[in-house]
Amino acid sequence: MTETANSRYVVAARLVAAADADPDVSPAIVVDLVWAHARAADRLDHVRARAADAPGLLNVVLILRAADAPEALAKAGGLCARAAGRPALSGWSLDRIDALALADLKIQAF
């Protein structure tokens, strides 16, 4: 795939709560915080969050534009860190993050 500054990336991130943090943060709050702290340079197109299978874990998926996977990871990591720095997510931090170019997804027509 030829990467350009307009390439879209799907970034999957997992946020984890520290032992003393509220483990039941609403995924909607995470989505709102990511959008609230997104900057034009982040080139964020979409964000979704949902609770993972265990308390104190949230899965976040972001779709954004970047020149390459490392830039997509840096942008998404920065967004998650800015969101986690707010009082509503006190004690939460980025645990894992991975990126995949949207163009690399092999989706067949129905």
C-alpha cells in the first residue's frame, strides 16, 4: 500500500484503571473526552469505546488520517493520554495500542 498523509488508520487501544481508580467509567465519557481533546492536527474521523470483558478495562477504536502507522499510533496515543489526564478518567492509562491501515483490511462485498 502507498501511504500518504491522507491514509486512514484504524487504531485499537486499551485503557486500564489503576487499583484506586473507578473501574466503571462509562464508555460514552471516554468518547466525549477524546472528541473534546482532539486537535485539528490529530485528523480524527471516528471514535468508539466499549467496556472490555473485565472491570477496569475499556477498548477504544479510533479512525484517523496519518502519513504512516507510527504517526497514527502517536496521534491516537496522544489523544488517549489527553483524555486520561482529565478528572473523569483519574487513574486510567493507556495499556496497549495497535494500528492497521484501513486500506489493508480485506472486506468482501456481500
